Amino acid sequence: MANFFSKLLNNIFSSSEVADDSFYEELEDAMIMSDVGADAALRIIDAVRREAKRKGCNLTKDVRKILKDYLYELMRTDESYYEFERQKSIISVIGVNGVGKTTSIGKLAEHFKSMGKKVILAAADTFRAGAIEQLVEWGKRVGVDVIRQREGSDPAAVVFDALQSFKAKNADILIIDTAGRLHTQDHLMEELKKIKRVIAKLDPAAPHETMLIIDAGNGQNALRQAEQFHKAMQLDSITVTKLDGTAKGGILFAISEKLGIPIRYIGVGEQPEDLRPFNAQEFVQALLYAE
């Protein structure tokens, strides 16, 4: 998973043996350039410097280890974060148009089906041209049912139908594809809240997972999307798409540092199996020790 960020970091760590002021400045600049953002980068570097001082470390190889441990703790997840996978769950998936939301839902359906789960998809993104057909195609591709109405229908009505089907068919997982207009538009947030109320009428504990999809290539704009959606919807997790060799990757640290929302899955390719649970240890290791 070596990318722009890891190359920058490795250049800095390999160019100096002593962790002086100049080294820390370069490290902070690299984080800012890699979409960690100025505020988060400053707080991370300050924490690393304090820990290095406390331990009496002044070599870059030791600072690399401290940075690795700090970033791992920042991003760390455990088995409890995936408890919803082992239970009957209603998952509401949100995100702006163009980030790969519907494609991620198709990949999630494949992921759950491979676990032996009975999955139903709800095509509640009823206003984007082609969104319903796209989800139906994914349903055919991975072999799961898709509940839909005609284009332009009330999304909450689609969700109601999907909830009835979920209950009647005794399915394990219901994944709801919601509308994805701009996160700055108040009517979109109100529409999402309406869907949430419809779900809660069937199960007050649902949705069991409210998941935001972001594109790793969108940088600080992805952070702003996360802030807006979290304020309106109280996100449980974030799934990151297009996290390949060209993505900067630092936005994951910015989101975790500022919002404390766990990264649940990452998309690294176009195939159904190319969505995988996020492994913080592997991610941080790849960034700091990539060849």
C-alpha cells in the first residue's frame, strides 16, 4: 500500500539520522501535503515530540517507532467494531455522489454473502439517474435481492418496503443505499433523518450501522463531508474508497484524529472482493516501512 504519503515519510526518515527541529518541521510538512491537514498534523507531531523527549530519543529511527505506535493507537480497531457483522443488522450507507457509494454497497453485499449471510439491498437513492439500475446490477452480480421502486419515488417508502421484506424473509443484513446529493444541502440531511425515523419505527435500535463512504482522493473535502454528515447523522463508521497507490492516505488520520470515527472498510480495487476490513496495524506499517 505504498503511496504518496509513505514515499514522503520514507524520504524524510532516510535523509537524516538525528531528529532535530528541521526533521520535525519536514515531518509536519509531509503530513500536511498528504492530507492530514495542518491542525491534525501539528497535534500529532507535538504528541510525538513530547513522547520522544520523555523517552530521551533523538534518533529518527526511534522517532519512527514512536510515530508508528501513536498512529496505530489513533487508528486501532478491534473485534468489537465488527460485532454488527455477526448479528441481524440494518446498515444505512450515506455519502455524496461520485465517491463510490453504490459500488461499495455491492462489495459489502458480496462480503456478507461470503460469510453465509442472507442479504437484501434497498435502492433508496431514487433521484440520481441510473442509481437504481446500478444497484440492481450489483444485486444480480453478487446474487442478492434488491428492493426498489420507480425513479423519483419517496426514498422513505422504499426503505419501508425493504424493512418489510427484511422481516418477512428473515434476512440477516439489510443495506440501504441513500441519496447522495451535496452534503451542504439541508434537504438531503432532512431526507436522511426521515429515513432514520422510518427505520426506528421497526427497530428502535436501528440502523445498527450508519456508514459514510468517502473517496480517499478527495482529501480535506472528505474530512468536511465527514464533519457535516456526523453532525447530522451520528456516524458509526467510515469506509474509504480508491485507497490505491495514488491516494495520499493521510485523510484517514485527519478523520480519526478530529472526529474519532473508526475506519471500517477500505476499497483497493474494482472487483467485488476488493473491499476489505480495515487493518490499522497493516496500514500504519505500510506507510512507515514501505520499500
